[in-house]
Amino acid sequence: MTPSPKLILSTVMLLTAPLAMAAEPPVTPVQMITAFENVFGVHKGERRNHTKGSCATGEFVGLDAAQPYTRSALFSGQTLPVIARFSLGGGNPQSPDTAKSARSMSLQFTLPEGQLHHMAMLNIPISGAATPQTFFDDLVAKAPDATTGQPDPELIKAFKATHPDSLPLAEYLTTYMPPSSWANSRYYGVHTFKFINSDDKTSLVRWRFEPQDGVQDLTEEQRQQLPANFLDQRLIDRLEQGPVRWNMILSLGVEGDPETNATLLWPSHREEVTVGTLTLTTATAQKGAACETINFDPLIMTDGIAPTDDPVLLFRSPAYAVSFGKRLSGQ
């Protein structure tokens, strides 16, 4: 009989020696998506993660300030159409908007020649895993017990003890409060990317989108009093007053900055450059809207922007593809 993933995890977590951890076989995209289903259930035709969301449309204009670092047509100065999707972390389509989960803004840019560029960002600046294996082990530990319907606290405790790369995010979330509106949140690319200019010079960068409306988080009192669904309508109401804008800001890495581990922040004093403006003008519920069927694969990039060897970043594309295939086929 094949042992369950939960039994495998509990056994591995008891063996904390590095060689025991190194012996773990690499997790596959199918296993990762199955782990999401084990935690959140199967919601046919829906995304397995960041399931609850809404759509928006607008445009992006890049600035010349990016051109010393990248030859990407994103920063040609032309106005580029954008489809956006805002979402809550996790695979529960009924998750309340007050939940202390991560928020996401995903973007699809359409360039003049019909090329596409995707960005998938979070409102938290770091990842909860340095490797796909940690991400998978976290999901296995959080899967509901068949008897109690709740995660086994001993498995969660063992996970934290054997996966130190999960601790920076856990510490960050101890003081985290969700945003009061999609429009009042900043969004981080989280991973490090390569910008390549017209002379083939490569710069390591991280980016974020800073809201021109300002950052505003919920208070605990507001979080307790608000209804389960308020974020979509707040964005629609805000857009009735006029466009919502974010500035795209690059942080420029230097030698020694973490390149392949998104659980580690860069120093706050790194040089920053504002390289564009995102403007959103319309917002709708996601059902039947333009963003619903887009995969937002973060490895769909224009020339002049490339991924680093961050294993989590590289894993996202095939994992997204498995989820995408399931939901398009109605599974």
C-alpha cells in the first residue's frame, strides 16, 4: 500500500538531519495541486489557489527611467492595455474578505505586436517557502484530519521545526492586517528578476506597485464588523470617482543580495527607480469577465525581462498549468 502524503511528512519531520531532508524526492506540480485540493476541497472549474477574486481593466505606461536596465517593450512609453485580477490567497471560494490571508494583484499586459507579459504579485513582500518542497510540506501539514476535520497541530508544529525557511513569513504575519480596499494596497513581485538592457547588461531587480491612493489596512475592529464580501464593491465604487493608479517601483540589487530565495528581504536602502504607472478604470465580478480564464503565468515575459533560478518562481508555471488544465476541463 502506498503511504499517504501526511504519513510521509510526519515521518520525514521526525528525521531532522540534513541528509534525511535531502533524500526527499522533488515534489511534482500534480502533487502540489493535489495538496491544495486536500486542504481546500475540489471546486470544479475554479482555480486551486487564489480562488476568490475579481476583474479589472486599464492601461500601463512605462517610463524612460527603466531603459538603462531593460530593453523590454513594457517601458517603450506606449500605452498598453491591461487586464487585472485581484484575489484572496487560498483555495476557498467563500473565503471572507476580512481573512488574514495574502492578497494578490495579477496583470496581463498586451504589447503592440500582440505579445503578452504577465505579473503575479502579492501584498506581502516575502514568500513562505524557499523551495517547492517547503510549500508542499506546509499544505500537507495543514490538510484537515479525517476524524476531526481540522489540521493536526502536531504536524504543523513539526513542520515549523523542520522548515526554517517558513519562519520569516510566519513572523511577518503576526502583525499583518489585510487592506481596506484593493486600491489601498501595495503589491510586490516578491521574487528577484533579471532586467536585460540593449547592451545585454543584466541587473537584478525586485519590484512593487505603490498605490497613489495610499496604503490603508483594516483595523481589528473594522475586520470584525465588515461583511464577508466588500472588496469588489469598494473597488467599483472607487472607480466611479475616477481612475485608480499605482506607481511601479524597481529596487536595484547589488552583489550579495538574495537572488534565488524570496523568503529573504533585500535591505531597505537599495536604490529605487519609478518605472511606470498602472491605471485601472473598470472593475467587475470575475464570473464571465476577461480575467477569469487567464492563467497569469509569471514566466510569460517580454524580451528584456527574465527569471532568476529561484526554484519557487520556476515551479509556479508548471503548477499553474496543472490547475489551469483542470479548471478549463471543468474538474
